[in-house]
Amino acid sequence: MGAYILGVLLFALGIAVTIALHEWGHLTAARACGMRVRRYFIGFGPRVWSFRRGTTEYGLKAVPLGGFCEIAGMTAQDEVTAEEAPHAMVNKPWWQRIIVLLGGVIMNVLIGFIIIYGVGLSNGLPNPDADPAPVALETVCAADQLPDGSLARCSGEGPAAAAGIQPGDRVRVVEGQQITSFGQVRDIVMAHPGERVSVEVERNGQPLTLHIDVQSVQRLDADGTLREVGAIGLTGGTGPDAVKKYGPIEGIGPALRFSGQFFDATVKGLLSLPGKVPGVVASIFGAERAVDSPMSVVGASRVGGEMAERSMWTMFWMMLANLNFFLALFNLVPLPPLDGGHIAVVLWEKLRDGVRRMRGLPALGPADYTRLMPLTMTIAALLVSLGVVVIVADVVNPVRLFG
């Protein structure tokens, strides 16, 4: 229990640091472009603690579910003093405004990459050049499964051992199908109870074809009903080269490649997010919560605690890296009040004024954000509502990765 609580606290701290660094990215970019940063706060709601340094107030607020970096003159409707005017965001070149708006996104991407790079140096990353064929780890007797989910007692050697499979064998082909994961072996065997299957393995670099008499056993299906399937008494896993540790220099390339894969998966996850919201709502009222369901800070921290409890620190850090990539991409959605929405407005201003110049007309300057307020308030309300729904679901029916 202590490890679980530690994991929850550590992941929550990781999220808080992520938020702080996201806003720090905006702050650093703003100062580099000569803009005035009024406030830098972590959290929302009542002020808990703050101090002032120069022209910026730094502090913490009571609700640690976000943060903000207030820059003078972020929009044309933001009142600025005469002293602030030269440093107002709207009075800076368009490209500087976009750099500042991208500051948080860039910071999240860097954090995600640094975490993956650190994992590659400490524990290793999946090796793209590894042999994908699974390795036989242990041969055992094939037992029936009991209604409570446990396995019945069995004795003697199982079908795999009887056929000659040995620990360390690489399973290449089963019933003519090329094998790249042990899950494939399991699925093929389960579909052939009481039959003989051919298995091609590699032992000490040499191919060997074996014939295994699949035993018929009872197993629980997804509905909790016992049904007859095949089993051969074999456990397997990835080979010793599936994960590779890297040095400081050679680890940069693999970390970049793995970050790209994470980014691709995150894009797909973000696109599928709207379709998963009904399932989250249904889970509040007792429906099964999907493993890939969206999670809030509450749910993610709870899963982080489960990983820490099982010493799955690589997965712990990878989930935090994935969170940073998600925040980066989510903030790029071109809708206000997200960073992407503000970037879209700046680009619209640039495009609009470019067209006007071609027509011999003067530039109109910064956009009137009051026209965007209905859209901004609607999106903000939807985001808050979604956040509340996911938090409630994470409390009453959390995502359970480990049952």
C-alpha cells in the first residue's frame, strides 16, 4: 500500500511539474521576445502563496488542475498601461507571438523526449532491430481453469514438453503462420483443442519442426463462461534482445524514433477522443470502463500508483512521457481558448492583412477577440464539463489495468 500511495503522489507531482514547465515555456519565450509577463501561477482558484520578482508575480493557487502565464496585451482587448505598451504581446511581430504561443507545446515535447531518452539510458527501449519471434520460457502441464479463475492442479509434462520444446527455443511458425508474438501462439493453439499442430522453432541457430498434440482444457471466456479450448503448457515472452540500453550519444536516435512512434499513437488517440466520451459517461452509471478510456489527473495518478506498486517504473515514466505528448497535441487544436486557437487567430490576421495589402488596403491589426467570446466560452464550458465527467468516472469507476 505504501508503494501505491508513493506512486500516486509521484505521478501527481509529475503532472504538476509538467504543467509548471508548460507555462514556463510560455514565460521564457515571452521574455526572450521582450514581452511583459504579469503573472505565472500553478493552479486555479484562490491564491495560496505568491511572491513578486521584478514585474512578474509567481505563485500557487488552491486547485492544482492547471496553470497560466499572463502576458500583458495578449489580445487587443487586454488593457495595458503606457509603461506596458512597448512590451505588449499584440504590439510584437506575428512570428514572435506564435513562438510564445508555441512555448508550452515545445516544452511538453522536450519533456516527453527527455523522459524517453532517460529510460533508454537507464532501462532500455524496444529494439526495432530485435528478432520479433517469441522465446519459449517454461514448459508446464496443461490444467483446466476453475470457475473462480484459478487453475486446477495437474501433473506430468505438458504437450509442449512431450513434443520436445525446450526453454530458449524461438517459435517461428505455428500451423504455417509466421509468429511475431506469443499471443499468436496462444490464439492458434486455443483454436485447435484435441488436434495436432506443427510448430517450427529455432534452437541454437538451427530450425526444428515439432508436432504437438494439443490438449483440450476448460478456460473462462470474456463472459465468464467455461468453454473448451486448446492448451500445450507453454509460457513465452520476448527475446533478450527485445529491449536495448543505450549510451548517451547512441541513445539520441532511438529516443527520437520512439518519440515519433509515441506521437503517431497520440495523434490517433486524440482523434478518437470524442468517440470515447459516451463510454466514459456510461461508466459512471455502471457500464464497463474501457482500458483505453480517457483519464483525468485523478485516474492517471491512480494508474501510476498501480505501476509503482508493481515496480513497473519504465511504464510509469512512459505514461508520463505520453501525457506530455498528449498535452502538446491537445493544445495545438485550433480552437480558443487553447494555444492552437490563439495561433489560428494570429495566422488569420496575417493572411487577412496580406490579402488587404494585395488589394491596396491598409492592415487592420490585431483581431477583435470580443467576436470570438461566444465560441471561446462554449469551448471552455465543454472542456470543463469533460474534465468533470472524466474525474467523476475516475472516482466511481476507474480504469483498471491490472484487474
